[in-house]
Amino acid sequence: MTVRSSTPAPWTSSSRSFAYIRGALTDLTTENTPLIRGLRRGQHTFDGIIRTADTAGFGPGVQIESPTIERVVVHHVRPRDEEP
């Protein structure tokens, strides 16, 4: 007998709350930088995790996509802002 629940798995609910973001360093502003969890800056680009409710704080030049569980975990354990 298989029992199925109509309640979504915890990861499903969490994945809707967060988004993976990446873009050029020029897309970062003093207003949107604090919205990024586990910010990782490269020589020309950045990436991190944001709440889906915060996507409006970023311009059209960034890429926003559904995160993998690995990305959420990695970016949540990073310091608030990691410099290269």
C-alpha cells in the first residue's frame, strides 16, 4: 500500500521562497546588495540567493532562476558578503 500526501515536501515550499541570482558586478547597488544571501563576487560577476519577494529589487540584466537545494545550502552558510 502506498500512502501519498497532498502536503508539499519541505524543499518544495522552500524552493518557491528563494531564487538563485547571478549577474554583472555593475548590477549590484547599495539598495539590492543587502538582499543577497551568501553573495559571491567574482572578477566581473556575482551570484547568490535571494527571496523571491525581492526579485523586483534587481534590474533586467540579472539572471534569476529556481535554485537547487545545493545552491541554497551553500549560499546560506556563506558569510553575508564574500569578497574575492
